[in-house]
Amino acid sequence: MPTTLRHMPDAAPRVLIVDDSAVARAVLTRMTEEGGQFVVAGAVPDVPRALAFLGSAQVDAILLDLAMPGVDGLTGLPDLLAVGGAARVLIVSSSGEQGGKAALQALALGAADTLAKPGGARFAGTFGVALRERLARLTEPTSATRYAPRTPRVAEAPFEVVAIGASTGGIHALSGLLRAIPAGFDRPIVITQHLPLAFSPYFAAQIAVLGSRPCDVARDRMRLVPGRIVVAPGDAHIVAAPLGEDGCVLRLSGEAVANGNMPSVDPMLSSLAEVYGPRLLAVVLSGMGRDGLAGAAAVRRAGGTVIVQDEASSVVWGMPGAVAGAGLADAMMPPDAIGRLIARQVARG
């Protein structure tokens, strides 16, 4: 199917669909434009034609299939990000094992979000609603309010644990942050990233590569140990509990929280703050909503340090913006700078 280009109203976000299936392109076009919130500026069957389209037209979002003949979506993603400018890339791919692994690789490379593509007759119903919700999240105008970065507070005691919360855009941010932390860094790192349960093992494997250290999916009663990363599973919150004088054990909780997320950043930060107090460093990265706000408040009350990702580098500045807007951020900076700050503070200790 050749590239389609239409005259669209300026106010509606423009979407480019890249999928080798003509049926999928037609269905995605109909679902995207249902309700009139978005317009499909183009629909192409492969990456080369997507790059040619982007060379002469601007879009706000790109729906990208990964399993395509020739140049697959994962291989073509860096070029699409470079040529697409500010366009956010939403991966729409299969939910199977290979699809899950590839989707997480795409998120680490800079894709903004991922949505599992159902097969056959299931390519309907709630999928269209989820698709438009993802697009609305990714094309939402940035906040007009700016917060001046602050000089980070110097903690009275060196921190002993790093806790990181993230959602949409968070995996790419985690990539930059973790790569900036030296291999000799021995503090435990605990991460809550909003992801489906099926993605948990692939996410842990990806984080282990990015962080150059072992990474485990949290299990109930797992002890927090130096030199390792622990990530929340997709179906439970991480809740920390003291273990002896200096230790900490992680419990898993399925209890509903006020922000509605599962897993949620808030219980992780709040419980770690109770255990570690001023020895906790909390980081809130790119993500939609306000998850992490209550947790950040608990960290500050306990004397810990809170750092958030800056708006310019965030895919969605909802989570870090909520913390910054409440005056709880000790510093705002891009992910790689957060990683370097962590390394410097540990070196001082």
C-alpha cells in the first residue's frame, strides 16, 4: 500500500503507521481516527518508505510494527527516531515471547511505549481504546510551568540504597542512568517500572545488561543485598521491611493503592524510607500520572534525597513533574547526569 497523505486540521495530532500488513494498516487507521482525536497522516509497509515520508512531513507519533521483512522495526528504530524529530514511537507488536523481548529492546533504544497487538478476531474491541489512550498520553502538550533546577542537597550520611520509579519512557531513561553508573558501584538498586507481568523476566534481563550487574525479579521475603538490582514484578508492589540492625527484606503486596497502579512506586519509596531514612536516594523518572508523589514525600520526611528526571529529557513529565511541582525534588536532571551524580556521591562516602 503506498504512502497516504491527507490534509488534516492543525490541532489534531498526526500519526504515521508503519506495518507490513495491509489489513493491520487499515484497522489501525480506523481505530486511530475513531472519535476524531487523531488523524493518520500516512500508512506505509516498511521502514524505508517511513523514512522517506518523514523526510517531507512531520508527525507527532509513529505506530511501529517490529516483525517486518527486510529492515525490521527494531533495526530501523534509531533512524526513525533521528529523522522523526519529536515524534514519539509507539511499538505495536505481538505479545508472544519474541515480541516481548523485542519490545523491551525497542523501549531501551528510545521507543516511548509499547502495546501488544492481538491476533485475528481479537484485533478489535478494547484494543482501539487502549491505542487511543496511549496516543493521547504520548502527544499530550508539555507543561507550560518550568521549575528551575536546584543544587542537590548533600546528604548527611552516604546513601545505602537507590530506589527508582518509572513508567512511560522510563526504560530508555533507565538505560541512560544505569550506563552512567560504574561497574564497581555496590549499593543495591530497587526499581519499580510500570510493565505487564509477562514482561518481567525480559525486563530483568535487559536491566542486567544495562546495569552491568545481576538483576532479579523481586520475590517475597527476598533479602536486599549489595551489588544487585531488584525489579518489581508486574503483579505486585515491593514493600521493604527491616531485617536485623542493618538488613532489609522485600515483601510483595497485591493491596490496592490510591493511584491505581500495579506495581506502584509509592509503597516502594515509602517503605524503604521507613527502613533507611536519610540513607535512601529516591529517583523518579519519566512516566504518566502521579505515582511516586506520595512516596517522594515520605522520603523527604525521613531525611532522604529525591531526584527527578528533567522535563526536556522525559517522554512524559507526569510523574517527575508532580514531584517537582510539589517542591519535593532536590535536583532535576537528565538520566545520565543522575547516574553520574550517584557515582560521585558514593565516591564521597
